[in-house]
Amino acid sequence: MIMFTMDYDKKLRLLIVMYLYLRFFWRRGLKRMRDNTSKTYGHQFTLELLRGTNNQCIELLRMSRDSYVRLCTHFRVKSWLKDSKHISVEEKNGDVFDDDLSQSTRRFQHSKQTMHKYFYEVLDKMMVFAKDIIVPTSFNPNPNIPGHNRRLRRIFRGAVGALDGTSVHAIVPLDKQRLYRGRGKGDCYQNVLAICDFNMIFTFVVAGWEGIAHDSRILSEALTDRDAPFPFPPPDKYYLCDAAYTHTRGFMAPYRNVRYWLGDFHRRRALTNKEKFNHSHAKLRNVVERAFGLLKARFPILKRMAPFPLVTQRHIVIACFALHNYIIKEGLSDEYFSQYNQVDISLQSNNVQDDDEEEEDDVDEVQPHGCARDWEYMVHLRDQIVDQLMRVE
């Protein structure tokens, strides 16, 4: 009825709009237009990349050619990913390593809708992969195995790894930014708690916490989280941690209000018993700082996150940790690993909100875990280690 009350010009304009609308979707159904017209298409680009230099793979895929081929083979064997009609597993995995989908679209020559679909498919399987690859270490490590600081590992023979928090850049909605800015101003960050062994392999990861969350609070919550059981060490074992955490059974912290960071000992050597303990403790615990440094150097997206939903950002962080573990466990060294596998590399805390004095003062604001007996046990154990360090001087 409306059509009959319109004048001729209005009818004509309406028919033209309807025609153009139907023609657009009809052509789109016949043939989807690609976002660019490069001569190198997705599959060809992937083949050229894997046949090219190793440096090209490291630059674009964030890992060596051998690492990437083995990773894709692993996903095929597990039946986590399969080649589709128009895109291979290698192309799907390659999509995840870009900072945003527009780069993947240009490189792999698929539409944004296709890349978006496979990005989330791969990320979903990465979460399954992470459960297989981020697992507790052996709580009976051999202190005599080749590696760094063997003398100190014999003295700290109960140490099974190092625990710390780090900050990862986050894109946060305006109404939540206050929670993610921490003590600083400007950029937002999510706080991540992780444990790694002395081979820089992460054995436990908790991601997605707000930037203002204190490290010791995250640990306290992780200790009681039934969905992700915390890998408690045996009674005679412990993780090395900094002064932001409670010194209690299972967690050995340095002496508070005493020089600790490795950089503090560059100009003046350790003088007192407590300083010598803290220096030795820092040398061993530095493995987690090096692991964080390696992780962020390999995956720049952790320093400048893409604008995904917060849940997706959390999953990206966990995927990076999982890929880091896979590369090391496969024994596939590259320039990133070689740089951060140097024992004398000095890295201050990777947490942008860290301030030594404030961290130590804030420890008492969080309800400490453990009982008085656990605290006394670790105090006595720390004093025993101090005696051993003095005897070997």
C-alpha cells in the first residue's frame, strides 16, 4: 500500500536502492573479493616462508623454521587442527603470531572474516595445548646436571624453581582502566603470576589479573583455586621468590631491607652474611626474570597488545607461555634463547608496577599463607644455607 501512495520519483529511487542492495550481495555470494591482489597467495606465501631463511621465519613467526614445522606437525598428530579446503594448518597457525588480523590478511591473502574465524579456532586449541605443555616440574631435580650456578644449586638443594609476577600490556575498556593501571599512569597492564624451573620452562601460569593486584594477593588466590590446582612442592622443597611474597614453607624469600637485586652488587660486593645470601638467592632466582625477558622478546604482542576482548587477551598470553615451553622442550635454540640463556644478564623485575620498598611494605597488607611453624621452619632453613655459603667462601 505504501508503494501506491508514493510519487513516481520516490518509487524510482527506492527501486534503484533495492537493485543495488541485491546486486551487491549476489556478487558477494558468487565470488568473495580478496582484501589485496598480491601475486603471492596464502599457501604460496607460507611455502616460500618455510623454504626461505631462518631469520625470516623468526621475524614473522617468532620461532625458527624447524620449531614451526614441528609445532604444526604436533597439532596435526593430536588432531587439534586439520587442513581445510582453502587453508592449511601452517597458514592457520601463522595467523596467531601476528599482532593484528589485518597483517595476517595481507600476508596470507584471506579475507578478514576467514582470518578471524581461524584465529579463534587456533587460539582455542592453544588452550588445550597449554594444559599439556605447562605442567609441574619434577620436584627432585638433580643439582649436578649441566647448567648455570651448579655450585649454588647444590647449596640451595631444596629449590625446584623460581616464582614471580610480570606485567603484560592490555587494552581495557574505559570503565575498567583504573583497575589495570596499577601504580603507574598511562598504559594498562594485566598481572601474570608464573613459576619456572631452572631450564626456563614455565610450570604454572595464572594470567588476567588487574594491574593493581598485588603479587602476593594473586599467589594467595592461586593457592586456593580449585579450578587450577597450585603445584605445591613437597615439605622439604621450595620455590625461590622475592620479598613481595611471604617467607614460609614452600617459598623462600630473601632477607628484607637488605640489598638484593643483582644490579645492586655490581659496584660493591656482598659484605654481610645476609647480603651474601641475598646475592646468591638473586643469582638463582634470576632464571625467572630471564624467562620473562625471553618470552617478551619473542612475542612483542605482550608489550603492545592488540585490541581483543579481555578474555581473548588472557588466552593470547597463555598461548605465548605454551609456545615458549614447546620451543625449549624440543631443544630448538635460536637467537632469542641464546641471548637470554646468559647467566650474567641482569634484569630488574619485569613488573612495571614494582617498587622495591613499596613491594616489601605491601607484603603485610595481604593475609600471609602458612602458619607460624612453617615460617619458623623456613627461617631456620635459610640460616642453614647462610652457614653453608660462609663455609665455601
